Amino acid sequence: MNTKLSGVLAPVLTPFDSNLRPDHARFVQVCRWLIEKRCGLAMFGTNSEGNSLAPDERIDLLAAVVDAGLPPYRMLPGTGSCSLTDAVRLTQMATKAGCAGVLMLPPFYYKNVTDEGLFSFYSEVIERVAEPTLRIYLYHIPPVAAVGISHDLVERLLKRYPKVIAGIKDTGGDWNYTVNMIDRFSSDGFDVFAGTETILLDTMRAGGAGCISATANVNPVSIVRLFDTWQAPDALQQQETLNALRLCFSQFPLIAAMKSAISWATGDRNWLTMRSPLQSLDDVQRPLLELKLRDINFSMDGLEPLQVA
């Protein structure tokens, strides 16, 4: 089953145990909590520490969530890889599991690659997966990957694979790029998701599809509310409130800060663990973050599903 995606998705944080192995039980619990908050699951993205996960680890985590009965049509797993064979394998796995689509980074190790090279890579993945239900959402994040997705590349991919190329997550930080992407391709059914909730209102007003944003992990209810009510009189006020909370987290290494917030909210110190080379907040940063969260009355509704005995 494939369902057209829209709304708010979280690049789900990946919990690890003391041996730095993915913690399946906690992962299923946080995915269930997000689904209950009407937030989709863009697992294995940047804030999931996705590129620190081996293909088998991603496959096993996705299987755990699907086996737990969560709806695959609300899932957009990251399947991008610098390895063509890994990208094909992961994309086949996600498509056969019934996921709504896959979020696919360009191969990012080699820099200054051409659109021809990127087109060839995506084309090879599509042809080798060879599944009619495959839907690919491109992942544009040049500040991290240093390899971007041009408008001309999108146009060429849409002409060749109009039913497969479904949209893009835009984390480029260039609003003109975002608007031009919406203006040029939304009429083709190509959906543009903002890469941060800080521009969700502007994105919806321009004709975008929603956002795939890190802090949806810890603030899904308010972000989903703005998506639902972006035409309401208080939409700008909602946006400003979202931005204030995002600012609290962005003053620290973002992934570590979100894991610290979940640990603080649940009393579960297992959430502090990160896979090297990333590191948890230190003993100075963590109390400072907690103080800032208290100052803005931060809370996470329904914490019990996040706790694992």
C-alpha cells in the first residue's frame, strides 16, 4: 500500500544500548508515540544517526517497527548510500515492506559530481529495484552532504520517472531554492517538504506539503497543529512559538540535545547514548539545556509510551 505523504514527519532518533547496538524496544516505543501524535516516521535520516547505521541494522529496525503493527504507509525510511548496491537493497526492503516511500540522499562522498552522475545513480536504483510501488523523495542537504539536488536534475528525473520521483526534503537553507522547486514542480505532483519547522508556515503558504524536521521528535503535537491550522488567525503566533523551542535546542549539538530532552522527560538515561563519533551532551551542557526547557515550560505529552521496563 502506498499513500501520498503530507504533514509532519520526524527523522526518528535511534536509541542505542550500552554496547552501541540499536535498541529495538525503545525504537519501537518512540515510533509508536510519534504515530499516536499524528507524526510520520522518516527513520534513518540525519538526526536518526542514519549514516552511522549498517544496512542490516536499518533493515532490522524497520522490521521491528512493522512487526509491531505500526503503519508502513506513514514511514519514509532513509535508504540513501554512497554504495549503489546498499541503496538498492535498502530501497527494495522498504518498498516491499509497504512504506509510503523512501528518502534518498545523493551519493555524497565524492564532491563536485555532475547532474549526469547523480541522474545515473538514481536511475540505476530505480531500474534495479523495479517495483511499481516505489516512491522516491530526494534529500537535499548540501550543508551536510556537500552534494545537492539541482532543479534541472529534478526536471530530468520527473520526465524519466514521473510516477517514482515523488518529492523532496529541502534542508538547503535557501528559501529561493524552495519556492522555485514548488513553483516549477508542484503541478506535476512533486511534493516539497521543508527540512525544518521554522519555515513550515511559509512553506505551506507557498504550496508545500509539510515538513520533515528534527525537533518533531520532541515537539510533534505543536508542529502538527500548525500544519493542520496554517490558515488560522493565530498561525504566525504558532510559528513563533515553534521557533522559540527550536532555538533552545539549536544552541546545543542538536541530536544530543533531543536525546537529552527525552532522557530528562522520561527519566530514562539510556536515551543519552549516541554512537561514535557523535557524543552526548556533557555535564555542563545538559543542566543548561534542562534549565532552558524549564524556562519555556517545555513538556512532552504522553511520556509513558517512551518508557521501557
